[in-house]
Amino acid sequence: MAMANHNTVGHAQANNIVGPLPHSVRDPPYRMPYGWNTKDPNEDMVSNRSQLQNMVKREYEGFKTYTQRWRKLVA
């Protein structure tokens, strides 16, 4: 036997909504061509990862300075 709370079911129906939808509902899904949420979050991670892998300690640079450069890139 299926039981439902009629108060919550009534609010979910489209004809019972008064006013605009909540902000999270109005946003289009990820990667939609409307200008919202089109940036891929993994792109930054890939570029930072390759930069970190290619970082080399310079001859004139101390280890502390090198680690500070590395930490800035990670942050």
C-alpha cells in the first residue's frame, strides 16, 4: 500500500507553485549552451597538474622558495 504525505505532493505539482521557482531550479543543467555553468571544472585541474609535473627547482632558487612557488600553484 503506497502512502504519501498529501501536503508535500501538492507542493510538487506545477499548478500549486506561486511565484518564481527557487534559484537552483531555474539554473540550466551543467554544460548547457545558455552561458551558465559552461566551464568544465576538470580543465583547471588538468592544466595545474601538468604545470606541477613540469615544475623544476631552479639552480639559483632555494628549496623554500621552490616549495612556495609550488604551493601557490596548488592553491
